[in-house]
Amino acid sequence: MSQNHKGDGDNVAGNKKEIHHHYPESYQKPIDLDSPKIQVSKLPHTNSQLFGREDELALLDKAWDANQTNTLSLIAFGGTGKTALMQTWLTNLGDDNYRGANAVYTWSFYSQGSAEDKQASADEFFDAALKWFGYDGEIIKSPHDKGLKLAELINQQRTLILDGMEPLQYPQSGVMDGALRDQGLKTLCLQLAANNNGLILISSRQSVIELDGMHQPKVIPHELAHYRSKPASPYSELIIS
Ligand SMILES: Nc1ncnc2c1ncn2[C@@H]1O[C@H](COP(=O)(O)OP(=O)(O)OP(=O)(O)O)[C@@H](O)[C@H]1O
Ligand SMILES: [Mg+2]
């Protein structure tokens, strides 16, 4: 706790006192002139402390640190904890000054809803992301060219986190077999999967089939199992299985 109290600087008996704040060491935030540019506010809020995801956190750390992975997708049903995992990893990365990333950008498509009849579009994302990553040229009309340009801008030790991508995918059971609906997003994902000095992290309720068949560890599709809400005990195995 600070040793100062409100009122320390009051004029006591006519003598002006200088205010000195004596914060403990841990309160002194170092000024870091090399701080990366970040936008980490778009992930939906997840309220609980992450439980039992040590292996996945290690997988994400490795994907970033080893610099061999271009794209990692977390695939699981709704409520499994994809966003919570990404949020915690991002917070950990932030505690570490983003470990060499020079920019970190988050986006969530989740709020657009995943109903089939809803016309999900990636336009808003492209407009915002292109601007944020520094594009100030003419408006790019072709979705394919938007994808190319954004991929080019991100491919520089940058992290892009796309949450809840399923509204932009056709249902896997349908004729379009789970393909991405948006050409720009498809281009972005394919370009960055092929070549990326940063990392693109995706969460979706269904696998990104465009990335299927690409080689690991360049592209890692990770199916997330349900987390266990209670510490494992000899009996929990029996109850769960
Ligand atoms: N490992 C975990 N430990 C503690 N709480 C968790 C964990 N995983 C998820 N939760 C909690 O469960 C809830 C649902 O998780 P989350 O929103 O991350 O799921 P999701 O897979 O992203 O679902 P959706 O597909 O609907 O976006 C959240 O409140 C989250 O905080
Ligand atoms: Mg989510």
C-alpha cells in the first residue's frame, strides 16, 4: 500500500509541504518506449479465471515463441472456452510486453450472430483492420485485394486474433461444406497460413476447411475439449467418462 494518504500535501499550520509519493517498487510501472501497438478490446468478455488449460496455453506460447506457426485455430462447440483461452493467453502475452510482437489486434465476429439467414460480412472488419494496420491508400473494392493487402500488413511480427469466425463460414453439413463466405477473409487466411512472421489465432465452432491439409506446425488446427471445472480426483474420471 502507498505510504501516502490523501491530505499529505495539505497546508499544515501555514507550512506548505511538498507531496512525495513513495510507492513500493512493484507500483512503479516501467516506461517502455518500445511498447507494441495494441487493440485488445474486441474479444467478448469472459468472466472466470481460466481453469485447466495449461497444455493449450503452452501450445499457444510455443506457436508464438518458436516462430514456426503461421496460423492456429481453436475449434470447439459454443461454451467450450475458446474465447476464455484466447483472452487469458493474450493477457499473459501482455504481461510479457507482447513478447516481440510489434502489434496485436483483436476482432470478434461473434456479435453478428451465426444464424444461417444472417448475412455475415467481413467488411467492417476489413475497414477497421486496414486502417488500424496503417493502410491509408484508396478504398480497396475487391475483397480479394483487401485480403492481400491486410495479409501483407500483418505479416510483420504481428498478431491477429479472430474470435468466433463461424458466422463467416457456411455450415459444414451444407453444400458449401463449411467454406468461408467472404472472399477477403479467405484470401487473408490463405495468405497468412502460407507466410506469416506473426501469428493469426482463430476461434470457431467449426473447422476452417480452407486450412485443412496444410502442414503442421505451420498451420495448427486444435480441437478444444471441454475443460474440467473441478480438480481431477480419482473419482472424476469415473464420473466424466
Ligand atoms: N478453462 C476454463 N476455466 C474457467 N472458466 C472457463 C473456462 N473455459 C470457459 N470458461 C467459462 O465458460 C464460459 C464460456 O466460455 P467461452 O465464452 O470462452 O466459450 P466459447 O468456446 O468461446 O463459446 P462460443 O463459441 O459461444 O463463443 C465463459 O464464462 C468462460 O469464462
Ligand atoms: Mg467465444
